[in-house]
Amino acid sequence: MTHLRAWAIALGLATLMPFSPPALADDELTVERIHSALPLYTFEWEQTWPRSFSSGDDFGCTSRVAFGDWRFAPGPENSFGKQHWKRFTNYGVFHCAAVIRTADEQGELADARWDYGFFVQLGTARKGSVTWELWALQKGVTPGSDYTLLAREPGGATIERFTVLQQRCPSGTRLEAKGLDVWDTRYCAINSRAELLSLARKMLALPSLGVIERAVPSS
């Protein structure tokens, strides 16, 4: 059986999985939870979004990643993935953050549980003849943050589409408590920007989970 967790689980927005995942095989599509003890990226990192701006009398929050409703569609190799929805909105004017909601159906987003987070460009990597941008959604601030790995081919200034990458714990980073019956406690402990970028570069070379794309607002 393919060991696959949906995009929602990677964000930590789904219910706990009531089983212990099996050992991973090289050809499995995999998303293991990535967690840092403290947020790896702050506003000192120039590619953290949304972030504040001021220009003359204007001020507020701006983001390279478009707000709105986004639909996740599994890729052709992701036979166990399911379509679902994200809603990204801005927290406020003086304090900037993305408010993240997840639901199976678009109509359920308004009442969905929410979390705060930030989109972060980690760096770049070559895939074939193309240099890709590597991104992550950094969710939560205390205690620490969870990460979802993303990528995109360079394009316009406003981002409305990402490829969703697999997530496999690098050697020596997997933590897991024993003795809790079928309850899954496993995650990847990643506590530096260099580790996260290195992992994202490796994941770019693997088949992706699918794409997440902003839906065109209805008129």
C-alpha cells in the first residue's frame, strides 16, 4: 500500500491518522510531517510573505502569493491523493500573516478551522533545463512551525500556482515515540534553513503530489 498523506496532513490541519505508517519504499509518494522547534523564517528573511509595506500615506500588508481559494489536484502518479481546498486570507493591516483554512469542499471553507502561516521562498534548484523556485508554507509559531514543501517555475510577480512536493525525512531527523498503540507520532525534526533547502532540492527531483492553484473567483 502506498504511504501517502494528503496536503492537509502536511499542514497539520487534518485529524490524527489512526495508524502507524509502514516503512517507506523508494517508489512511494510520501509526505512526512516537517517540524522546527522555532520558526525558521521571520520578517528578516526578505522572501517571507505576507509582509508589511509603507509608501507615502499608504501602508498595510502585501504578498507575492495571491489570497483567495486554492484547489489541490493530485498528480497522475498520486493515485491515493484527493482533491481538497485551501483558503488564504490576510490577517490584518498592522500585523501581517496568512490565515489558512482547509476543507474537502470549497463551500465548507468559511466554517473550517484556521491557522496562521507564511509563504517563504527558500531558494532555487535546477530541474532539467529550468531553474525552479523552492517554497514552503510555514504554519504556526508556537511551539515551532510545520512546513509544506512547494515549487514553481519562475513567472509573474503574483503567484497563483504551486507544485506540491513530497516530504521524506532526511537521515537522522526522524523522531518517533513508541508505546502509543496505533497513534502516529513520527515527524522530521528540521531546525535550520540549510536543512530545509537541501531537503526541498531533493524532493524536487521526485514525482510531485500534484498542484495547488488559485481558483478563478466567480462573477
